[in-house]
Amino acid sequence: MAGTATAYPATGKGTNCLICNTTNLAGAVLCSECSAPMALVHDSLAQDREPQIVSVIGESNVGKTVYLGFLLDMLSQRAGEFEAIPKGAYSIDLQQSVIAHMARRSFPPKTPMEANRWYWAYYQVRQPEISNKWADLVMPDMAGESLAAEVASPETFRVIRGLLSQSAGLLLLVDAGRAANCAADPDFFGLKMLSYIDALHGPGRDARVSTPTAVVLCKSDYCPECFDNPREFVSANMNRLWNLCQSRFDNVEFFACSVVGSLAYATSPDLEYVIPVPLHTALRGVLEPFEWVLSQL
Ligand SMILES: Nc1nc2c(ncn2[C@@H]2O[C@H](COP(=O)(O)OP(=O)(O)OP(=O)(O)O)[C@@H](O)[C@H]2O)c(=O)[nH]1
Ligand SMILES: [Mg+2]
Ligand SMILES: [Zn+2]
């Protein structure tokens, strides 16, 4: 977690934040302006390579934390012939939390809105089979409600604006289960998110957004037909989002993903709602969108 990032000894010189460029006192753990961990800066200086930000975005409850946790864990287990090295112990906290929860047959908790409580991962990644070039990736686990607040009222969350304007790659997660049930909100949220990103790249500009953007249909276990043709699913069930992708985004690809094999539902006399219980993990389509984004960087 950001709050557990290493404190660095004061050297008398300030350090510029990687995300918002504010100068912070040497020794600061979090940026005073945007709450990004200052360890990112120190780790990237040690690396001597420009880090690239890959952002996982989407509305609250879409599955960002679960997705990112499993993705990082797959990378560190060398899935897809990836070699991945976490830079700093703080980079491991998210995957550890997700794996620990799922092992206890529960989903991880909702991400808090406050940026100083988010998990950040800084990973060095390469696929030696394809290229020996390393990519240094910064991947924060943002809260859906904070993203919604920033999109509704830009500049509310400077850290989000900083992250999205600098992102080299985007993974937009959308809830396929709800879209398949004719809910319009996943379509509207995706539309808002991408129009925010379009505007960030320069309002009124004619050029289209070139940032590689993977649209990931989460919870596709609810509608397995997504795996056959995610592109067709988005064009049929999330037509507003599809149209914006076609007219403003130059480099978009569509994917389906699911992390659970089977779910049970539980409640208790003192609860007014039902909780989904993941009976077993079955990862499908987690690596593919990431692999595609990486190949486009
Ligand atoms: N069926 C199914 N449910 C899933 C899957 N992934 C996530 N979920 C459900 O979605 C819920 C939310 O997942 P999170 O990863 O916490 O969602 P989030 O996008 O991080 O939400 P915020 O932290 O509020 O932004 C989980 O508690 C599960 O109930 C999946 O692959 N299949
Ligand atoms: Mg979350
Ligand atoms: Zn900052």
C-alpha cells in the first residue's frame, strides 16, 4: 500500500513527484499534492529508465482490484513467458491481498476513495521470447468512485488527472455481466471515461487518441459468449462506447476476462444483502489484454 512505501533519508534537496511534478521535501513518503508514493521516483531513478504508466480504469465494482491483483500475480509466476520483477516490496501488496482473500473464498474489499490508501505496483517486465527490452510499468489500483468524481468534475483528483494524462496504455474494464442484462450504466460509464480521456488529449483537436486502449469485458463468466467475439459483444451491447472508440480512438482492442470458475451466494440473518462467494479461481483472459497493450507501447 502507498502508506507502507519506504521513507527515504533527507538529503537536503527536494524530489519531484513522478505523477504531478510537485517538489516534495526529501524524505517524504507520499507526494503532498497528489499522494503518489515517492518511492516510485526513487525506484525509477535507480532504474535509469523512464517508467511508463499503465492505468486500469472502470467504474466501482467492475473488478479492477481483482483483475490487477491476478495479473500481477500471473506475471510474477512467469505466465505467458513473462519475466517480471517488482521494484520495492510495496509493489507486491496488491497481489498478496487479492490472493489471500481469494484463498479464503472471499473477494477483496472495495478500494478506498482516498489516494493515499491505494496500492501501487512498479514492475519491470519483459517477454524474452519476443524481445529483450524491459518495460518499466507503474500500475496503481484506483478507486472507481474517485474516477467517477474526477470524470464528473475534472481537477477533483489531481492524481487521476496526472495519471491519465501520462498513461502510455489503458485498460478500460467494463461489466459484461450487467451489459448482457441490458443495463445501460456500463456503457455510459465507459463512454464518460473515454470522453474524459479524449478531452485530456486536447479538446477540439482533430487528431484521434493514439494511446493503446484495451476494452476488457470483466465478469464474462456471466456471459461466456463474450469470449467468442468480444468486439461484437461491445458493438451490440455497448453501442455508445463502441461508437466513441470508432470515431476518436486509433488503437483499441476488445477482450473478455473472468477470474472465477464458480460462485455461490451467501447471506446471514443480520445481513440485508447477498454476498457472492468465489468457490474457485479460474483465470481466463487476464493476460491477453495486458500482453496486447505491452506490445503496442
Ligand atoms: N462473476 C465474477 N465476479 C467478479 C469477477 N471479478 C470481480 N467480480 C465481482 O466484482 C466485485 C468487485 O471487484 P473489485 O475488483 O473489488 O472491483 P473494483 O473495480 O476494484 O471496485 P472499486 O474498488 O470500488 O473501484 C467483486 O467483489 C466480485 O463480486 C469475475 O471475474 N467474475
Ligand atoms: Mg478496487
Ligand atoms: Zn504528486
